[in-house]
Amino acid sequence: MDGSEFIGIFKDGMKHGYGHYIWPDGCEYKGNWSDNKINGKGIYKWPDGRHYNGEWLDEKMHGYGIYSWHNGREYRGEYFNNLKEGHGIYTWGDGRKYDG
């Protein structure tokens, strides 16, 4: 075992439905799974305080989501294949915003 832990639903031996996964490096995901992949809505947290709360497709940020950093920065908007794409609002820790 690699030290990871999954608490959730399995279907045909694969993670499927709602589950909570913790990796040995401290990253964790709470949300939906399909065929052993992160799919649907969920929250992914990194040990350094970043987190993404939004939609996933085949383990990539895809659809609407909110990505936050520990220093107050935040992006609310669309993702496509793990990249920010389309409309979004980026806010810096000092309150400045970009909307576009």
C-alpha cells in the first residue's frame, strides 16, 4: 500500500459515486467519482492551503469552479481540460479584480 485512503462507494471494484480520498502527500478530494476517476462535483485540497471547489471531468478541472489560494487570491469561472477558459473573475488578496 502507498498510504492512501479511500472512504466511499465502489462499483465493480472501482471508485464510483461519492467518496473521500486522501493521498500520502496530504492532498485530499471529497466528491463524486465515476469508473475510478474524479468526475462530477467535488473539492480538492492541497496541503499548502489551496483548494478547488467545482466540476471535474476525467480527473481534470472542467466546467465551473472556484480555485482559492491561502493568500486570499481566488478565481471563479470556467475551466476546460484543467485550464482557465471562458469567463471568469480573478480576485487578488488586496481586493483588485479582473472580470473577463
